[in-house]
Amino acid sequence: MAYVSAGIIIYKYKSRRRQWSEMKIVAKVVFFLQREIAWNDKTGS
């Protein structure tokens, strides 16, 4: 579900003018969330 919502957010920001700086921020957040999810899966919590 997190991946789907992230895709929707990126799609919305693509239609903006400041797409690049905003997409960079979104990408950082998505990367951080993915890392957190992977870490939680490893620790089993």
C-alpha cells in the first residue's frame, strides 16, 4: 500500500512546475520508508 500511495503522490507532483525538487524530496521519503519497512521485517516487529 505504501508503494501505491507514493506512486500517486509522485504522479500528482509530476504535473507541477517545480517537479524536480519536490520529486527529490518525495524520493528521499519513499527511500527512507522502504528502508524502515525492510528493517522492521528483518527484526520481526
